[in-house]
Amino acid sequence: MKRYSTETGVIKTFSTADYVLFVILLLLSTSIGIYFAIMDRKRQTVKEFLFASHQMNVIPVAFSLTVTFMSAITLLGNPAEIYLYDTMFWWLCVAFAIALIFVSVVFIPFFYRLEIQSTFEYLQMRFSKSVRICGCCVLITQTMLYMSFLLYAPSLALNAVMGVNVWGSVVGIGTVVSIYTSLGGMKAVLWIDTFQALVILAGQLALIIKGSMILGGFDKAWEICRERGRINFDEFSPDPKTRHSVWSMLVGGACFWMFLYGINQAQVQRCLSVPSLTKAKIAVLLSLPGLLCIVSFACMDGIVMFAFYRDCHPITYGLIEKNDQLIPLFVMDILGDYPGMPGLVVSCVISGSLTSLSSGLNALATITLKDILQQTCLTREITELQSTIISKCIVVFYGILAIALAGVVSQLGNVLQAVYMVFGMLNGPLLGVFTLGMWFPWANKDGALGGLFFSLGFLCWVGLGSLTNKLTTPYSFLSTENCTWENAPNGKTRPTTVNPLITTTPSEYSDPFIDMYRMSYMYYTGLGMILVWGMGVPISFCTGFTKPKSLDPRLICPLVEVLCPCLPERIKEFFRFGIIHDGKYEEYKTDNETDKGETEIDEIDQDIEEKDERYENYEMELEAETEL
């Protein structure tokens, strides 16, 4: 495969050292999986395979939390976002801080104290088995689509710098990650993530340092971007159609990452692999600096890359076909003369996908076994060994399915935006169902199902409307003034326009909902959550709302009390809605004996007894299912 450069006409290609380094990465990842499969061969239990026996150290868990969703999509998409638009996406770092602090205070303690293996067990405890299974199906669909993106994005990188066939790469990467995840389980995934986190950071720094050296310093690259309109942090427009504003990044971004770190099985499962709640909270907070570094380094890569290609846009010139190939091209242009360095950076991109893929496969194995099979098909008792074998087979099955779906997601355009859009369409309703149960004690199963399906339908309508109408935001100015057109591939000549993206104006559409389709994809998750609340609470009241006093206190999160512990007791009491948290029932009864008659006290006692009886029955069912 012949390639061209904007300067010399022919681009550098992978050297032997690059190939060796790249192969070593894949072999090391697989070897770690094989190592733990051998070391733990005498402890083949579901608890060991899926949760590392709840005995993992905080450090590898923190590294794994950092890189689980910092995939090739981040490493390829974030720099391209800065290159094509501006630095507004950098506000995501603030959204990270908001989301992770909230998760460590609210979600992780809530799920840890429930002592459940799957977050979806909560939906059955709070609502019903049907809500649990519906929620699982939504998450499985979302995770499968996401893993397909994860296979496709790095394959574009390999195609751009190595000439490797895209679909050959998809199959190869999918096979490797399926093997080591099915062999080593959670323990292998966590340690591989730790190794790959270091590779990711090293690759990002290599690009920033070398690119800055070529341009005369990072400050020079920043100044070039500022002059060309790429530095922008003050877009405060309240218009929801604004692609990236401070509000969409902070509010929408916080909701997006709140779901991923607070509800998503892949992340919660990591938190449950440590031996105590305190260590789980420490692991979440320790992952924050790593997240900020990876996203910031990716944005810095985009600034340096734009400064380097400021007067010759590679796509218009014909060097590459997709925006997600910009970083691989940039790698070869600035590091192609240093054997091994391109291999390091490409390994960084592949590492990003391997970590997220292994996390997704491990989470899907848990959900499918615990929430689907054991609730529907596996009615007879099975041994721990059989459960472990089933889990490993599930991992292989989903790995094959992700490979097959990669062809579908390749048609969705910009990878970063497509992922956030798909995530928002499916994760927003799920976040809404969980928070409906946690924060609205009156909600019942009819409200949960009604809110879930309404929110899903509305967001799918908006998202698919945006995709089918091909609504896109015009790129910032992209120049081709200094392209060497006499060396252009395929006999290309100077284009008549310097902006390769032409969008259709709203007046050209007759669809009355076109403005709805133009809503920023960053709002999808938050909107989905609000829609579930807005529909779920009224439906619950219309179909017979749940009496708060009848609920087990563990199933309701006292949000006001958790976030504002210094409030006066009477205010906190009001927001408890009669639910007694943390053993305060006796205190409640004593305080009210002087004011309330014996009849009302008896009613409270009866409610508590009914609740205890119902919950004991559920726990007996859960124990029976666990023994399977």
C-alpha cells in the first residue's frame, strides 16, 4: 500500500522495531491472562472469575477504573475533535470531577452496602424481575455496540500506519481480548489494565513532546491554534442545539460519566473487587487524576496536531479518508524516523481498546449469567465449575458478536460523537430507572417500565432523526494553502473549498422536528434520566404508588441527607419521607409516641413487619439462585 506525505510526497512506514513492539504488547496481554488462568486453576469459582474474590489491591483497581472507558475512541477521537472544532471539549475534565465525586459519595456506598453482584439485582429488589431483565437487555445492547466501536476505531489506526486490512485487524484484536479475558477473568483484566494504562500515558506524552519540539515548543502550537480560532473555552450559549457549550459539557458530561462510573456494571464490578467500601471509594477518587491526564493529553495532542497540519488538511489532500485516522498519520509524520516510537504510540491506541473490551466482556458475562440465565433458563442447580465454564463461554460468544457488529458501526461517521450519541440514547433511560428507584420512594414497577420505554423511544427517535438527516456541525476553518499538490496522491488538484464539510441549513428541511434532531448529543443522557422521572412518577401514582414506609431502607438513597449532612434534623426528617435509615426506627418511634396515638404506632409496626417478611422471602430466593 503506497502512502503520501504533505511534505516529501511519500510517508514513512512501520519498521521492524515497530512491529516487534506492537506484537510484544499483544503477547504480554495474552500472557497475563494465561498466567492468572494457571495460578488460579484450583480456585475456579464464579466469585474468583468475576470479582477476584473481592481481595484486589486498590492500585490496580484505580488504574483499571481510569482506562476502562479511555479507549481508542478517546485517544483517536479527542485529538480529532480539537483539530476539527475547538477546545470546548476540554471542559469534560470538570465534568469528570463532578461525576466521580458524586459517584464516590452516593452510588458506590449504595451498591456496596447492598452486597449484590450485579447492579441489576437492585432493580428486582426495588421493582420486579421484569424491570431487571429489561434493564439488562438495554445495557447488553449498549455494551455490544460500544465494543464494536472499540474494535473498529483501532483497526482504522492500523490501516493508516501499517496498511493492515481493517477487518483483519478487527478479527485479530477481538480474538486476543476474548482469549485473555476468558482465561484470566477479573484479576487478569485488572492487571492488564494497569500495564496498558502506562502504555497509554507513554504514547500520549511521546506525541506531545516530539510535536512540540518540531513546532518550537507547546506554547508556539497553542499560539497558532489561538490565531486560527481553535482555543475557545467561553461558549456559554444556553441553546441546546449548540454542539458543545459549557452547560452541555458540564451538565451533560457529568450525567454521562455518572452513569458509567456509578451504574455501569463494568465499573461497579471493579469497585466490588476490593475488600471494603473505604477502599472502593479510594479507588474511584484515585482514578480521577489519571482520567484528567489522559483527556488533557489527548486535547494537547489535538492542539499540536492542528499546528503541524495548519496549512494542509490531510483529508482534503487525500492522505487519509476518515478523521479518526488523523492521529495515526501524525504519528508517522513526526515519529517515523525513530524506530519503535510509532509502534509505541499505536500500541497506546490498541491498549485503550483492549482495556475497554476486556472490561465490557467481563461485565457482560456477569450480567448474562446472573441477570438473564439464572433468572430464566438455569432452573436446575449447577456447580461452581459449571457456572465458571458458562461465564467463559459467554465471553467468547460476545467477543464473536462484537466482531460481527463492527461492520454496522463503521457506517455511523465520527466515532467520538457516534459513541456519545449511542451511549446517551441507551444509558440515559437506564440512569433514570436506577435513580427513580433510589430517589423516588413512591415509584413502582409500572412507573419504572413506563418511564424506561418512553425515554428509550423518545431518545431513539431524536438520535435516529439526527443520523438519518445527516445533521452535522460545520468544522472550523481548515486550510490547504501549503499542500504540495504536484505530489498529491491520485492526481488530486487544489480544491475549490477549504472546508470539507458542507451541511444543510434548517430551512432546506420540511420536517417540523428538525430543531429537536439538532439537539447536542451531550444532553442525551441527562434528558433520558429526566424523561424517566417525568413519566415514571405520574404512572406510579396512577397505578398505585408504593408506600415509602413499606420499603426496605437499603433500597432508598437519602440523597439530601448524604449530600447535605449539616442540614437541620427537621429538614432531613422531611426528606426521609417516613423511611428510617441506619437504624433510626426506634428513635423515630420514641419521638412520636408522645404525639401520636397507639393506632398510628401499630400501623408503623405493621408496615415494618410486612416489609421484613417480604424482604426475607426475596433474600431466600436470592440465596437459592446464588447456590446455582
